Amino acid sequence: MSTLQAAADPDAPLRSVTLPAEWDADTASALAQLVPGTQTVDLARIASRWVDALTQDEATARSLVWLLLMRQAAPTEPVWSCEFDRPPGFVVNLAAFVSPGEGFAAETFVAAIRLLSSVLRSAARTTADQRNGELPLPDLFAPAPSAEAPAKPAAKKKDDQPAPPVMAGDILLTNLDACLAGVGLDYDSEDGRAAACAIATLATLTAHSGTGPESLPLPPVRTVLPGLSETLRAVWREAAVATDAPLATVETGFSTSGPVDALLGAEACGLAPVFSLLKPDGRLAASTLSRLDARDFTTETALAAALAGETVLPLPGPNAHMAMYRALTGFIDRLPARPDPGAQPLVRQLERGMRRALPQRHGGFTQKTSIGGHRLFLRTGEYEDGALGELALTPTRESSMVKGLMESFGEAVSIGLQYGAPLDAYVSSFAYSCFGPSGTVEGDPVASYATSMLDYTFRALSDAYLNKKLPDGPHQDSQTDPDPLLPLDFPTQESDPVPRKRGSLRLVS
């Protein structure tokens, strides 16, 4: 065990978190988020609380602790605080059931799902009196019977109708893409989707065992993972047995983003694809190493192939998430929110902690321009591939407030670019913005007139880095209101015998 200083978020005070030595700082932050407060967090002490609350069997308790230490499964967020007002649940890390050189451990996976289902059904019996979130509402709005009208006789309870099934809890799967990478399959492929459907069906069949054949999904047609078809058939034969006393229902699904996924070391939440080939610290992710090994690449040979222009590991396309969502429909009880491929392509997803810093020596250009007589220096910084990564705006003859705001704005845009924000989004937001100073552009042929300094800046960046030359915006009439800082010429009146002296501007230091 080791003790790290971590916090639930950057603004929270640091806390001492004791956890296994091989777990990293991100896991410590997730554990601090699961346990609210300011006191120290000890994984062994916190885990023993919910283990004792869920089971009294010593063998089952040891198995739950083992699943947690192997980062194969962990309870949902309310269970860590022993809040049982609603059915508990477990999050299962699919990638943790993949062994190097052996593939997906289907029998171990089935044993884990059976254990978790048994724990959830046992907890449903012991914590049923605490579930105030599921209390039936009385007939509050029914009119009270009058004294004259006789009360209706109570409806007789029909013994031949079975009671509605009790909801025991949820088993949520996560880290699907990393699991597929561990068995050498790509997320955006027919084999990858077939393997995902087979794994989801295996989890659902195991969780529904003992509830009757009516609730069982049909197995998929293809099972590309070795040995998985035999395990599926065995679980199907066991689950497809009619029973007069069905067990409490355990539903399966995929997790949503939360601290439990981070605690288990999930690279991608639920059924989503892995968005990055790197960890937040810059090292290759586990899924990346698995896919390189499946393609017989070492780190050195993969780097050499990438430098030679070869696409070593293609990232999932924008429609891959939706294709996986549609493939899994019908093989699992609940799916998360439907992904929208057109809302934001996966290649442009901003990743937390993944900042692409500029090299110490980098290229770019410096442009000296004048907009309406106001000088502006525009400086850019570029990555090795020529992409824009830094922007600096320096107006020379403006007030200290304007100069500071422009420089801070350029720094904010630089941070966004280095975190992956698309340049065309900046261009569409700030090009043609109208505020002073504006006017004729001198020094850069990309524009002859600009409605503001930001208008010129982002039109110049669009021309240089997006190969889109935007036309000039509508000219503003600058003759209606004279600039009060310029010298004023008083008109000569005909009644004056002597012309008035021309006004002048006197500078006082």
C-alpha cells in the first residue's frame, strides 16, 4: 500500500489517500471523490464498510475484495457511502478479464457476474426497508368517501397472479474498447462489434439466470472470440429453465462517466471508443500497446512506420460509436444515451489533461499591420506539422488595459488550440466582429478593410492555416461622428470680419 495526496477536483484541498502501490494518482483522485469530506481515505477501511453491509458471508466478502483489488469490479457511487435508498449496483471492467496471450477469460467473467448477481439479490432482501426512493405513493388525490355513501368493498387479492418482480440492482459494463484491444480487435470493425455483442449477451444471460426464459436475449449469430461460443451455450442451457419462483431481477447495461470508472482504470467509459492513444502523462495507453502487439509492432517499429507516413493505428471514425450502439441493441437490458455522430466528431473531442505543448524551437510568422491607423503585431507559433498552436496579439499604441486584454485573449486562444480546439470554430466566432478600432488595413494584402482587430486577426489565420480567404465585411461610416482625439477645424462664419484661428491640439506631459 502507498499513501498519495489527492483531491476530488483541482479546487478542493488535498487529502491523504491510502491505496495499492500500483494504482496511480488518477485513481487516488477518484477514490477521494467517492468518499466526500476532508478526512483521510483508506481503501481497506472504506471498502470494508460496504462489503459488510452487502454480505455477511466471509467467502463472498473475500471475493468482493479480490474483484476490487484486481480492478475487475467495484460498486456504484452510492454504495461507497452505504446509501441503499435505491437498488445498488456494480461496475464491471471488461478489460480486466483479458489475459495477455490467453484472450478473454469467459469462465472467470461468468463467475464474477454470478457472484455480483447473488450479492445484489441478497442485498435486495436485507436493505428493502431502506429503499425510501421506491415507496408506493398512496392515493393522495382520491376523494374521501362521504358519510351517506357506503364505502366500496376492498378489492380481493388474486392469489393466482404473481407479484411484480423485485428489482435487485444493476450490473454495468465499462471499458469495452480496451477489452477489444486486448483481444486484438478494432473497435470500428465487424469482428469488434460481434465480440462486443457476445460479451454483452454472456453478461445478460448470467445475470438473468433464475428469472425464467422469458427475459433471456437470443445469443448472437457470430462469436469471434475463441471458446466464447461454448460458454454461451452452457450459460443459455442453465438460464433457459422455467421456474415457479423467479429470482429478483438484475439488469445489465453500460456505465456512464463517473469516479467508479476512473477507480477501475477504464480508458473509455461504457461502450464508447478510446479517444486517445496516450495516457494523460504522455505514455502509450494500455489499449495502444495491445493493438500494436496484435499488429506485431514494437514501439520503435511503430514510430518508424509512422515517420515513414504509414497509418499504424487508425482511430475510430465519427460513426463508430453509433454503429456499436446499434449492434448492442437487444443483447443488453439498458443502453446509455444515444450518441450523436454529427454533434462533435471523435477526432475533435477535447481530452482532459491532454495538452499538446509546442516545442521549444518552433516555426510561425510575425505580421505587422495597421487597422484604421492603429498598429497591431500578430505572431503565431506552429507545430512540426504546420498546425497552429500559439497566437500572440500586441497592439502598440493602445492603453494598458486594451493591451493587456488583447494579450490575454491571445493566450486563451493558444491554450484552447493546444488542447485540441478547432481553429475554424474560432474563425466562425470572431471573424467580422465589430468594435473599434476599425478601418483600412495596411501592411497585409489578406484584407483591405477590417471591422475590428479580431476580425483582421482571424481572417488572416483562416487564410494562412485553413486556406480560406474571407472577404471584407461591410464598411462602417466613420464620417458621421468625428474622433474626439483628432484636431478639430472650426468652420469660418461669414459674419466674422477676420477668419478664426485654426484650432490645435496641445499635448501636456
